[in-house]
Amino acid sequence: MSSAAFAVIKVVTTTTDLKSFVEYVGGDKVQAISMVLPGAEAEDYAPKPQDLDRLKTANLVVRVGLDYDLWLDRILRQTGRPELVKGGAAYVDASNAIVLLEVKGGGIGGGGHAHGAGNPHYWLDPNNAAVITGNIVEALARIDVPNAKYYEKQRIDFLASLDRKTLEWQEKLEPLRGKPLLTYHNNWPYLARRFRLNFAGTVESRPGVSPSAAELSRLLTKMGSEKIHVIVKRPQEPNREVNFLVKKLGAQIAVLSTSVGDDGAKSYIQMMDNNIKNLLAAFNKNSK
């Protein structure tokens, strides 16, 4: 398969984050589209008829992997295209070779989102972009040999820019090192590891399950005793429990995005920029 056969390489990704990575390394030689739209929950996504249509004409499919987008497997089988399923030339699992955090036995548990294969939010450590884009570029070069050097140069340029931004983010977040904060859902272990952030607990009683009144009471006690003054939530997560805790303790909310476009960001770097800015703003408000 070569780019001579088509004007651009059509890439279908499961999430907007992967779409952004594809666009960084593919440049004007790719046309990427994400099945899950900004602001939607990727783990609970139900594929639509247009997704099957897009996959039937796609040159490449890129997924998050782990237990995050399990719904993709069925629709890939429905395409009748063996090159799009695991092991196929047009299939990319972006988690390949990522050093995973929170790996447990089992897999999906009863209720909510349990991730036995490891926490799936690995793209939130910007250093993992090297592995993610490596997986993507390897596949692009495989199906479009004449442009292999172009994709590799795009990747090198993107990673150089991202490295500069990561150093900037580390410097900005250094004052927050070790300061405890709460999060609604356990999205942030990779971000926490990279920037030495201390996520001391979750509002959810377990992944995907809202806290009971008794659990909220325990959270209030925890926040008071551990001096937790900032709660992180995504734009699409429920407000009720977070607002209750904020009102009781005068804490601040930091709205962070796990996916490109949740807050209007057009790219991965812009999303991360917004996240760092919003986190710092919440801590700064609290210190006044």
C-alpha cells in the first residue's frame, strides 16, 4: 500500500488525543478523525453506523488499548477487513511498549471502570508521547513507504517542541510538589508521576460509582485532616458531590481535561497547557 493510491491517508482513531498525535506526525499527508467526540466518555462509547462506514474506507486505525476502548473490537470485526484487527498491517495499539501504572490482576470488575491491564490514561504523561508517536509512525511508514522519512521528521520536530514544553510545565508545577489534592476519577497517575503531584484520593467510591453520604462524610474528614484544598475534575464529570465538598470546606475546583477538545483545546499541547494553567490557578486562589 502506498500513498500513490490515495491523496491522503485516512486514519480513524478512537479518541481525540490519538487524533492529535496522528496529526502532529502525519502533517498534511493524513486525514484523521476520532470516533469519540470531545467531551464524551470514551470508555462508555457506543459506536455509530458512520463509524463502521469510516472504518470500511480507513487506511489505518489507532486505539488507546488496554481496557479503555474494548467496544472497538466488535466494530472492527464487522468491517470484514483483517488488516484492521489486532496483528493487521493497518492496526495500531498506541499502548504498545508503554510502561504501565496500576497493573492489577483480573481486568474489568463488577460495576464502574476497573482496569486490570493497567491505568489507561498513559498519554497524560507527555514523555509517553515518544512511545505513542513511535507506534503511529511505524505504522504510517509501513503502509506509506515513500513518505517514511517525512513522518519520522515530523515526529522528531514534534517531540522536540513537546520536550521544551514539558520542561516549562515542570518548572511551573514545582511549587505544587507534594501538596495534596483530590480528584473525582482516577485519571491522573501518569500526570502525577511526571510532575510529582500528590493525588491523595478520589471523590468516587470506586471507578464509575458516585460516593454515598457516608463516603462524602469521610472525604470531608480526610480533606480537613490532610489539608486538601483543591479538587480536580473533568468538564464532563458530575458537579454535585464536588460542589458539596467545596462549599463545606471552601476548597477550589481545578477543571482539567483528559482528552483534546474537552475544554476547547485544538491539540495535545494546548490541552496540557490549559491543564497546567487551571491547576496553578486553583492553588493560587486557595493561597490568597
